[in-house]
Amino acid sequence: QVQLVESGGGLVQAGGSLRLSCAASGRTFSSYAMGWFRQAPGKEREFVAAITWSGSNSDAADSVKGRFTISRDNAKNTVYLQMNSLKPEDTAVYYCAADLLNSATLWRVSSASSDYDYWGQGTQVTVSS
């Protein structure tokens, strides 16, 4: 079992920055890849970014590439999402998720929500114009 707790959301003006954090507990953090997803009102949950267990590789949605950066600190059991140049369309609830890995998926960086086994409760990000 893995518990994930997000923090760092809030209200920010367009062009501003926020850094989201997701603290994990309950299992060896380096056993899983981590992802960030978001869900805006009336829309489906969508992929934002993901990172391998080691932090050596990552992926991001086209809509956030060049603006958002995912990173992790395995010593602190925490994954981060640095969000710069925020736009009103980035407004959403942001969720972190854990993808428990095995020998076949060890280096997976998935954009599919179905690949993730555990989810946090989410943190609200609101970008005003």
C-alpha cells in the first residue's frame, strides 16, 4: 500500500509559477515510477508528466513541454512538478500517481492513467487571467 499526499497548489496569476510536491509513504519509493495528472471541471483526467523510478528519464504532455518540469528526490520520498509560465487553461485539480514496477516495466514512463496503481487526493491549481 502506498499513500500519496500532494501539496503546493493555490491561486496564481497567468505567467506565474508554482511547485507542486507529492510525498509518498508506505513502500520503497524507488519501486515505482511517478506521474502527474490533472482534471479540469467538465473534462476528463489528462496526463501531465511522468518520471522513471531513478529520475533518469521523463515525459510530458505537449501542452506543458517547456513550461513544466517533473523531478523526484528518492531520499525524501517526494516527486515535484515545477510549473512555470502558467496559463488559465492550466487550471485543474492536479493528482500525483504511483506506478508500481516489476522486471518487465522497470523503465516505464507511462502517460496512461490505467498503468498507475495509487493516487493522491489532488491539489487545486487556479490560474487567473
